[in-house]
Amino acid sequence: MESRPGATAQALQTFSIEAFDRTWRKNGRALIATIAVPENSVLAIHEATVNLMKSLLETYPLYPNALICAFFLTDLTADYPARAVREKLGWNTIPLLCAHETSPAPNGEHSISVVLLAQTDQPATEANSPRLRGIRGATILEETSEEVLMAELRWLFDEILARNGLERAALVRGILTVTPDLNASAALAAAQAILGPSIPLFIANEIDVPGAPRRCLRALFFVHTAHEPQPVYSERARQLLRPDLPRSIPQTIRVAPSGPLQGVITPPSSKYHTLRAILAALLAEGESIIENPALSDDTTVLLTACAQLGAAIATSYQADGRCTLRIQGVGGQINPPQPVVIDVGNAGAVLRLLLGICASSAAPVTFTTPYPESLGRRPNDDLLQALAQLGAQIASQGPEGTLPITIQGGQIHGGKVQLSGKKSSQYLSALLYLGPLLAEGLEIEITDTLVSASFIDLTLEILQRVGITIITQERHRRYRIPGKQHYLPGAYHIPGDYPSAAALLAAVAIARGAITLRDLPPGAADGEAMLEAFAQMGLEISRTETTIMARADRPLRGITFDGNTAIDSVPCIAAAACFATSPSLIFNIANLRLKESDRIYDLAEALQAAGCQIAPFPDRLEIHPAGTIAGNTEVDTHTDHRLAQALAVVGLGSAHSITLRHAGHVAKSYPRFFDDLTSLGAKVEPVP
């Protein structure tokens, strides 16, 4: 199947080996392989690339978190091999580059070569310790002059450093590719002038794919860091090359007093529906289609994990930016051929749902996070104890079942299990997905209260759609699941996200005006509860099918609200209540302390700094009229997307602006949040 790689691939391999031996002095591999391709067509390129990668990984078993990057070289021009790897293997986070092979194999056959860099001395469980990583960036030039080339390279290098919190000295080696319209020698000279002669660079001509950007420059830098790399694309490059990536969001944002707001917004798709639909598709036998999934950090994390667990994933995009996922599932068999390490980012729902089904895996599965102060502090012990009752083997290195966690289900069985539901409903959802896979089935009893119970109704709805029978013996307390069931492939259209809509409703409640929100179908329990809260506060809310109109032109009233009925909307409801003319009480929210941040005390502290009169308690928030909210402060979002949204809308109604640190974490659920606020008339600006 393999033929001899060309001169460029061999030179790149030498460059990569020197990176390990001379620059990093680390144990690593620069694996190289080549495959012959019968014709220059998209289908042939995709089929050959996938076969090449699978053969390489079968020959050299590697943990996924050991991979640094992959570099493809070929004389084929119908499509990029990297696109096949992203779509067919789900490699959305591993940096990939493609270039033209100037010295093809001597037999004249078409071929694809890959140079795969992997570190071999990194323990799989030490996700938070520094290791070698690749950081990817790309920009598209308006013209080919040397001045523009220098300016774009300088922007790209500086942005890679800033986005990843690195110093210039961290860039130890780099690879550049340029399209045929750009001069490779000029690009190399400009890069060396910016970076200095001490950083070794390798430059190659990019494949001349029809329809590709004509003046594109891509970079791949190798660094030694403990943090998950953040790719850097100029906005035009992102739109043309990686529309699956969210828009870049500055980490520090200033929101100034604004209003009235006016406009029409389609909130992002529901991440809760998206994650559950993807998980059902993973477990199905056959292809499932998911239309309009949430394009968020959580989605990316789960798709990457599904690919690691054996799913084949293809992504396509429409002209309006919406996408379609096609997922070939594993037929209920979580059976990776070797130990798997899954980086769950800051996605608590992804972690808990995967813990459930991975308890059926014969091979160990390890879960890690690069956010030790956020997801790393959130407890999972109640779920882990329930899985242990079923025979799962579990190792957790932290208190209360915190990450990292390794789980293996060699002796997993069904039967009766008791579970606490007072910390998270995600624990019960995880068992509901696992139960149908067990031969004996499962009987689940909630031993106390169940928080965020509406999410269980959503889980049951999704499972029913894919042919799973779950018998509710007592709603939100006792369930019986027959065993040996089969997940059926399905087709899903993901609706809009009500907690994201809550941020926009809070914005118009504070800044006044009238807005229209689309694609929010009626019937969602948490959504209806959230709308009722804002209506009681004084918003004029009306609905036509899936469209909601909201108008605010009078002072807000205080409310008494059971926050457990719309738990993820509480921060934004509380933010709006700070502007009411009478007191508010938001109660039954103790589990908010176990989210990405402590959403009771952290939120209250930031709102107090802005001038709000809000008092936190272990299970409630008490809010009193403050008259004028001064603002004129800088607050920390605690890397929590919901806190970032709530604090931003407070800035719209304060006397002076509010500056948000770590604002970019809105990408977890709502990447367009600040853009949408701006389109409504809000005054939002990045802070250098």
C-alpha cells in the first residue's frame, strides 16, 4: 500500500526529529507514511487519507493527547487531506497542515504522505503538566506586497502569543505554508525578520486546491505549555477555512451604558439538545443526522470524544453558517482498542454523560480537564458511587470524585442502583443513557431531591425518539430500563437555547427597547418558567409560533422566583432584578454553587462591585433596589459563560462602563453573544 515519500516529506521529517532531539530534548516520534492514490478526486483523496491515518495509528499505537500535529504532503489538488481527517476522524483540535510535494515518488503515481508528530514520554493522566503542543494559525492577505505580508505575519505571530498567553521565547520552531500566489522566500525572510534567526522555520507551498483562498498564509508553531492550544484565524480565514470554529472573542470586554435596544436575533441552538442528540447518535447503529447543532466549545469537546470512542463524523456548512452533522454510531459498543484519554475542556455535562456510557467500556477511559479551578473542582462522587454499585472500576485522584477520573467497565452489570440528585440532574441522565446497554437493564431510585428536573424530561424525550424504552414508575424519582436495547439512528433539528435567550431578555429589560427572538419553540419547561419570570418583572412578552417579541418601556418590578425551574437562566434574571424598583428573591438554587463557578457567591461579589444591592445565601439570592448602579469597575467572570452574560447586561444600565475579564468564555454556549449585543445597539468594545 505504501510508496516512498518525496523529498519535502523527508526534509520535514528531519526538521521534526531535530525539534525533539535538539530543541526540546524530549522523547518523541516523527512518524512518516505514504500511500498511493489512484486518481486526483475528492473521493479518492478522502478514502486514501483515512486509510493512511488508520494504518499509521494501528502500527504505532498512541494516546490521543500525545499527538502534537500532522503535516500532509501530496501532488493531488482536488481537496485537502486535512479536511478528510477532520471530517472522517473527528480531529478538530489537533493542528493539521497541507502542502504540495515538490518531489513526488519516482514511479509517477499520485500519493499522499503524512508526518505525524507525537510525544512519547508524557503520562496520559498528566493533562495539566507542560507538554509539547502545536498551535495553528492562518490569515488571508488582501494583496501580495511585502509590506502587507510583513504586517499580516506580525499580526498572526502576535495574536498566537496573546491568545495562548505565551511569551515570544515560547515559539521554539515553526512551519509556514503559503499559497502559490505568495512568494515562499519572501514569507520566510519576513518571518525571520519578525521572529529572529534563533527560531528554526520550515516553509512549503500549499496545495493549489480549486476554489481555495489565493493569498493564504498558515503557520504551525511548536511550544511547551500546560494549556490547551487556541488556534488563531483572521476572521476571513476562519469563514473560508474553518467555519466550525467560533469567532474569536477578546478576553477583556468593556460594556458601556446603552439603549434602547432594537433588532431581531436568532439565539444559538440549544447545547442541551445538541449534546444529548450527539450522544444518542454515538450509541446508534447507523447514520444519524443533526441539523443546526450548537456551535460551541461543548459541542467540539463531545464530537472529539465521540471520534475517540469510534464514531465517524462528517460536518457540512450552509451559506448562512449553520451546519449539519452526520454521525455513524458504534451500535452501543463502547469498545476502544486501547486506553483512551478524553479532554473534556470545561464541559461538565459532557463529562457526566460520557462517564455513564464509558462505564461499559472494557478498556480504561481517562477524563481530564485543563480547567482545574472550574470543572476540575466540580464533584462527581454521587455518579461515581452509583456506577461503582454496578461494578465499574473507578479511580479519581481528587476529593468528591473530581478530575482526573479513570473508569473501566469490565465487570459492569445491571440491577438496582440508588442515586442522589441534589447536586446535578446530569448524574441521572448519564444512567438513563447507560441502562439500555446493560444486559440486565437498570432500576434507578433517586434517594433525595432532584435539581434541574426539566433536563431529565429532555433526556427522556431524546431517548424515546431513538427507540429506547424507559418506564417512569415515579416521575423524577424512580425509573426502570429494560436491558439489551438498541439505539436507532435518528434525524434531529436542534431548537434555540432558552438560557441564551434569557441574556438577551435581560439586556432589553435593563436597557429598554424592543427585540425579537427567533427559533424558540414553545413547551420547554425551563423556557416557559424563564419567560414568566421576565413577564412578572414587567417585560411585555408575546409569541407567534417559534418567535418571541419582548418590549421594555417602564420600570422593572421585583419578583419571587423558584430558580430551580430555570436554573441556567438565574444569573441573567438576577442581573435584571438588580434594576427593579422593589425587592426580589430567587430561591431553591443551591446547586448553582457547583457550576463552572460558584454562581451564587461569585455572581453576587461581582454585582456588588458594580454597585448592585444583592445578598448571597447558600440556597438563594436576595436583591434590593439600588437606585443608580455606578459601574466603573472591572470584574472577573470566573471563566463562566453565564456569569459573563449576566455581568455584561448590567453594564448596559449602569452609570459608567463595566469591564469583564475572561469574557471569551461566552463561547462555551453563545460565541456570537457580544456581536449580537452590538447589533441590537449595545456599546461593546474589546480592551487591548
